Amino acid sequence: MAKAIVLGGSRGIGKSISESLKSINCQVFAASKEDIDTSNLNSVKHFLQIHKETDILILNTGGPQAKKFSEITEDDWKKYHNQLFLGFCLILQKIKINDGGYIFLISSSVIKEPNSNLIISSAYRAAFSEVFKILSKNYAKKNISCINIAPGMINTDRTKELVKNIDEYRKTLPMGRLGEPEEIGNFIKSIIENKIKYLSGVTINFDGANSNYIF
Amino acid sequence: MAKAIVLGGSRGIGKSISESLKSINCQVFAASKEDIDTSNLNSVKHFLQIHKETDILILNTGGPQAKKFSEITEDDWKKYHNQLFLGFCLILQKIKINDGGYIFLISSSVIKEPNSNLIISSAYRAAFSEVFKILSKNYAKKNISCINIAPGMINTDRTKELVKNIDEYRKTLPMGRLGEPEEIGNFIKSIIENKIKYLSGVTINFDGANSNYIF
Amino acid sequence: MAKAIVLGGSRGIGKSISESLKSINCQVFAASKEDIDTSNLNSVKHFLQIHKETDILILNTGGPQAKKFSEITEDDWKKYHNQLFLGFCLILQKIKINDGGYIFLISSSVIKEPNSNLIISSAYRAAFSEVFKILSKNYAKKNISCINIAPGMINTDRTKELVKNIDEYRKTLPMGRLGEPEEIGNFIKSIIENKIKYLSGVTINFDGANSNYIF
Amino acid sequence: MAKAIVLGGSRGIGKSISESLKSINCQVFAASKEDIDTSNLNSVKHFLQIHKETDILILNTGGPQAKKFSEITEDDWKKYHNQLFLGFCLILQKIKINDGGYIFLISSSVIKEPNSNLIISSAYRAAFSEVFKILSKNYAKKNISCINIAPGMINTDRTKELVKNIDEYRKTLPMGRLGEPEEIGNFIKSIIENKIKYLSGVTINFDGANSNYIF
């Protein structure tokens, strides 16, 4: 039975992924903020003493509040540098991914189309995407697939915080709706269930045709 | 029962997609070159008189032989302009995709990292990817998802023609192997089977971590 | 004295480039539509019998009228396939660029952010950008630099045709104005004047901070 | 007379930029590591107490030694997070760029094609490129152009540290040579000299046709 660790697994997209993986009989550890707080490197190190290996790893964490550039403090930068970047680096430096495994990064569509309200998220998620891309080539040697999923606006509590009038906002989207967390959960599930391994080193925008760049 | 048309459905990647779709009880028309030759616009128009609508459409066609730029003739350009670009445009101008359907384009990783031996393919597949991206926003209104899959080197007869010494070549790839057509077939199948719709307007490189650009 | 050929050199961006090159004492042939009509391959071949070599080549041509996908005819596709793609290919197959020379392609920002009204332009300009990228590596061996300039909205007659209310439109742009053709002319001039050669194989968006993708 | 601040202005690319700007009569402050060490936020804050405004700002700093991912320490991450990212953010939060000015970021071609030996540089330079892109839209309102130059291998002391056998390495490059720092200096000079403003919000790869992605 494959073992899976889902960071941020107790709510939103992470929760959907956890449930999807359970439905295919993975042994899922759905980590909550009590289990690991990636903004706190000691918490990360503590987690790594308990969780030393896995078959499937989902790197997922909430983002910061919307803030204008001029309002971002040095403490904000440092906190989210840990939460969105350095915590994940420490994890990948330590944890063993078993041969034939999978690592999914849940980043954001803002890495490709950066957003002035989500500047911290745009910056550090892009930074980690660079690390993840580089590492995908090493992991490939052990048949471990690395897939970066970059969601657009998904129907989660976080989105409700970010967008004031969701009913109006929805109408501006090509599909007239937000994405559902289950779509991402099911997408990941089906890749694993079907043992699709050659999909690796790729960033997959998951945004209902909303982005405007070609590729 | 969902209806699917798979162009180039009798061999290689197209055949794998056809079989995957049959396994989830789609009613598949696996078009061979006898049914439709996209390099011949009359053949395309004839096909469109018979096939007027579908739930799922797979735009897939083989590419040209490797040729250096200086050797490409005007006839080569025109033939492959039809085969890789214009034939697909005529199809999308005419055929009805039923609401809630899917269109998959099988392009190539050369659209993003163009290849001096596959210059025709790099050019016209990129051109059609532009059209496909634009149309994804219109199709989104009818809940039709448009997904561009850009395969790297896949284990097909065509790849055996292009690469002289596959055993040596394999070793240069991050995963030490070519992709299998079944991986693409299963990938498409699982998106449809799980009714994942919010994945649209995206180009998904499918190359075993071989590409070098970030996203 | 360096020899320059500027296609579409009698108006708009091409005219500005011609004038900029004259100001640094290039011997400029500013080709008008009477000299070469790239939508007509016989015209292209005739031009190539007269103009066999150059130091500097500017590949520049107007685009098609705005048209919705459903309205584009087979003749439209074929005409603009010649004008925006095949004519330029024939030129680069035949003309000799002298060692140490330059080729500039004036494409469009729609190659990266395709536009539903400019679908033909998005498609074929992207296709030629692929060819141009591939060739840049060969030309590099002879110290010939290939630079793809992708303008956004520039203050030309063509833009006035495309945009109904330019005064309103301007206000939606980050700089509150269109680009001036002279900015592109001067940009090209200064690269040549300063013998900057290592800038090659690159697409330079020239759009006053209007695009939204990161790179 | 325009005022320019060039960070890392005492050697390599920064020195060439300083000299180029002096040649067009800018009043250049070529900051050395003694003036400002961006890896030390106190040094950055001290610098900002002295230098409160400028017309032209060149954000430029050396990168870290080559290191494999597994060897990078927490201190390395934190140091270079300051040096390549946070120091620059603090500067842009505080310093006034005068209307009509320019900001150039000297990043690296690794932001687009990340490099396993330059993983720190790939990550943090990409992160700052996101910030810079977002800010370019605000600066545009004051006619300030933001240009991200992403050099490939340039003939500097740093490159000699990174590449063991430069004579062998050169031969693998399309132009058979490294770029010269003067090419970048002259490129920047000519943009300023010619008052080219509409070039903004763009990343310009400067690598002698070496990169392989289309755009």
C-alpha cells in the first residue's frame, strides 16, 4: 500500500487530495498546521524526524494575505520565505522519496502571471518552482515523477478571503465558475492510479482557460 | 455513451488513446489515413460531411520527416501547412463539439523547444497551438475543455524513424527511457473518466523531465 | 558602408527603422509593397533575383484585418501563410546575410499572448518565430545576430484601423500611451551602431509593460 | 545631468555599465561591496540613508558559488535570499526613482533555464524577477522603464570561477565565445541615450543564441 504525505492536508485543495488518495487505498498522512508549520523551520525539522520516507509527497501550503508591495514588512518576507520556499527545500533535502514515487507541488497560476496583490506568493512560489524543476531531473533517475500544479482560482476558503464578491468575479472567468478542489484531487489521483510516470518536470496550469499566455 | 473521434487513431499515440477511450466505454471512431488525410483539404471536407459532431475530439497527426531548413521545398511547406495546421482549423470551424466535451491536441515538445531537424513540425504545431489557445476561451463557455499535450520522445514507429540508435539515445534521457503511448492514452482517459473540466487552455509537456525551461 | 534591406520599409514601423538606419549611414533599401509583396511568392522570388545579399535584413510586414475564427476563409489562411510565414522562409533560404550581419524580425506581442481578433497573426507570426529561433543558432556561427522584436500597440495607421477609440484605449495601457515607431527604429539602430552581437536568439517584447506573463 | 546608481559597479558587468553610463555624461555612483553589501540588510539600510533618489538604478550583484542542492545550508539560503532578493526589495521599497527614469535588473539566463549548479541563483533571481515584473506596471505610470537583462555566460572573473576550462566551453556555444561585459554596458547605454521608454516589463535574454526555448 502506497504511503502518502499531504502537507496542508486538513483543508482546501490539500484535503481534497488527501481524500482522493484514500479512495485509491493510499495510506495518507494528511498533515495539518499542528503537524507541520512550514513557516517555522523548527517545526519542519521536527516533522522530518518523524516522517523519514514516503512514496507520495504533496507539497502544499496556504499563501499570505493580499498585501501591496509597499506594505510588505521584512518579517513578512522572512516568514513566507520559510513557508513557501525554505521549508519545502529542507523537506526535499531530508525526506526519502521511495523509488517509483511521486512529488506534487501545489503552486499557483501567479508564478506565470504574477499578481500585484499576491506578490509574496508570486515570488517565492516561482523560486521553489525553479528548485523543483532542477530536482525533477535527479528524481527521474529513480523513476520519481515531479509535477507542479499551478491552480488558478479554486473554490476554497482562501479564495473567499481574497475575492470580495465571488458571484461577480465568477462571471469574468471563461468557465463562469471557480475550479473545484476535487478536480485537482481527482487529477492527482488518476495520475497515480494509472501509473503515469513520464509526466514529470512540468508545470500544469489548472485555471479553466483563464491565463492569456500561449505556453 | 460518449462519442469520440481520434484522428490518426490507427497507430502510435492515437491508437493508444483510442484503446484507452474504448476501455471507459466511449464509442470511438479511430480515424486512419484512409478516413481522413489532413494534408488533403478535400479529404478533410469529405470527413466533415460524415462526422458532424462529437463529444470528444483528438486532434492528432504524424509529423514530417526530418529535414534541414535549406532542403525544405515549397511543396513540403504547403503539404504540412495543411496537415499540421489548416486541416485542423477547418475541422474546428465545422465540427460541433457537444457541450461538456473535450478537445485534446497532440502536438509536440518541439513547440516550446524547437528542433532544427523538425523545423516544419516546430513551426506549424506552434501555429495551431496559438489557434487552440484562443479557441479554448470560447469553448470554455460551453464547458468544453481544450488540452494541448506536447509529447517528448515516445516509443512509436515514428520515433524509430527519427532516432537512429534508440538504445544510445535512451541513456541521454532523464528517465533512461522513451515515454510509452499508453501513458498518454491513460492520461487522457483519466481526465475524461474523472470529469476533470477545469484543466483547459493549457499546454502539458509530456517528456519525462527532459525539457530545460522553467515553465 | 553597411547595406540594409527593410521589408515594409515605406510606412509605419518599417519606415522608422529605415530612417534610423539611414541616420547611421547604412545604405538602406526600404522595400515597399511594389518592390516585394510577401503574400505573393512570385513577387518574393523576383525580389530575390535582384537582392541577393545584405548586411542587415529587417523582416517586417503588415498583418491581416481583425477577423473572428469562424469568418476566416481558406483563402485568408493561404494568403497570410504566404505573407507572414512562407515568404520570409523563402527569403532566408535564398538571401545571403554577410558575416557579422543582423536579422531583425518584427513580429508582434500576440505571439506570446494570442489575441482572438488577430488569430491569423498570432498563428503565423509564432510559426515564423520558431523558424527564426532555430536559424539563430546557425547564423551565430557566422556572427550574425537574430533578434525578434514583438511590438505591442504602436502608434501606426494599422493600429488606428484595429482600435476604434484610441483615446479611450490609451488609458488602459500602463504607460497611458501607444509606443512610437521611432522607439523601435532607434532601438534597432543602437544595437547595430554599438555592434552588440551577443543579443541573439531572443524575442524582445516591446509593449510598455503591458504583458502579464513573467517571461 | 542624469544620476545613476550601479550596484556591484566596481567589477564585471556592473563596471562596464558604469563606464558606459559615464560616457554619456551620467553622474554615476558605482557602488562597490564596501558601499553596499546586499547580503547584509543593515548595509542596505545604511546605503538607503545616503542614497535617497536617482534617475537610473542598476540592480546588479554577484551570485553564489556553484553548489549541489544537498550541500546548500540554511545559512546559504538565508544569505543569498538577502543578497539576490530581499536587499533589492528593500531598495525598491525606499528609493525614489525620478519620473522618466530607468531601472535595469541584471539577473541571469538561469531564471528561464535553471541550472543544477546554480540552484540558489535560479531560485532567488526568478523570485525577484516576479517582483520586478509586477512593479514595472506601477513604474510605467511615472514613465519609468523596468528592464530585466538575463545574461548567459559573460567574460567576467565570476565566469572563470564557474567554468573550469573556458577554452573548451567556448566551443560549445553558438557564437564560439562568451559575451563581453561591454556589450551589456553598451546595450543599456544606448537604450538610455536614445530615450527608448516603451521597452519595459520585459526580460531580455542576452546569451548569444544559446538558450533553447522559443520565448
